[in-house]
Amino acid sequence: MTQEVARVFWQSRRLYGSPKITEALRRQGIRVSSKTVARIMKKQGFQSRTVRKYKATTNAQHTLPVHENVLNQQFTADAPHQVWMADITYIGTDEGWLYLASILDLCTRKVVGWHVDERMTKELAIQALEKAVQRERPRGEVLHHSDRGSQYASHEYQKRLLAYGMKSSMSRKGNCYDNACVESFHSLLKKELVYQEKFRTREEAKRKLFEYIEIFYNRQRLHSALGYQTPVEYEHTFAKLA
């Protein structure tokens, strides 16, 4: 059993604690208690990586119009593409900063669109939105929630939301909890990737971000809020019901 626990631990990039390792083994047909897994992990010195503090990135000091907080911390959705949550974070490299704009589906926790650039501009946010729409092709009205950053409040971004039939919702001033789900994803990305790596170039960081988001997070990482399914697995359960 020690070998099985070790295998899952290392396959998870040293990220899983005993509950997720227990669930991963169960999915492979191996029955074991969480207490047994915890005991093995302690004996082997296996510890999941710790979370660091996450800092906000976007700047809400502008005179652009802002929208009311329609979402109002109701962090539940009955189906995919009812609510999308958007945010921007930063990643350091030896060549300088990279900025990542992400859009997360509230129901599935899947990253439906993302884009990286050397500058934190409205075009960065727009490209993430365009990729999300092209990839997912949502039907019906999507509630798009973001903070009050100028990238999201810009006329160009809001015009895109209207063109795609989306309704805009924005966090209250200075309240990071209003956008907690996507900010939590960025915090997770920092903990599980950025703080564990040293990126020599921006291109190297882009490759690692692709591997983390598209291969690991969306398709391999078990999510406790989804009943220990991956975002893509959880999304597929809705396709079967359609």
C-alpha cells in the first residue's frame, strides 16, 4: 500500500493530501481508509504543498462605469455556462512579468478560457474571453462576473459581453470575496506551479501554464467541491443528461 500511496502522491505533483489520495486510490479500485493513507504519508514524510497569500492584481482606480454585483457571492450554478468568473494574475520570469487572464465556469470549475501577455491590458482580458466563447460556444445568457478592474470595465470589453449576450456583474469595491472562486484558482496555480518553479523565459512559463491548466487542472486534478471529479469529468455528466 505504501507504494500505491507514493505513486499517487508523486503523480499529483506532491499536491494531494490524504483525502484526495484516498479518493484517487478508490477510483482505481483500491479500498483504503483515509486514516491509513495519512499514517503512511506521515511515515514516509509526504506533505502536500502549503498555500501562500494571494494578492489582487487589477486596478479599480478609474472613472469607467461599473456594474452592480448581480452574483452577490451566490457561488452555485445548476449547469455549465450559467456563470463565468474572470480575473487576472501575474507570474514572474527571469525575462520579466507575464500576466494571465483566466475565465472559470462556476458550475464545473473548468478554466474555459485563458490568455497570457507581457502587459496587463484590456486586450489581455478580451483575448481570454474570445478563447472561452470560441471553445465553449455557450447557449443562453451567461452571467459574467469580474472585479472592477479597468480591463473588465473598459468599453471594448463590455461591448464584447453585450455582443455575446452576456450579463455583466462586478464585485463590490475592495471586496475580494465577491470573486472568490476564480481568485482561489489563481491562488492554487501559484501554490502548485508558480512558487515551485523558476521560469527562465516567458516562453517556458507559457508552456508550463498550458500543461498545468489544460492537462493537469482541467483533466487530471480531483476537485473536492465536485465530488472528487475533475472539471472535465464533471462537465461530461451534464452532457450525458442532455
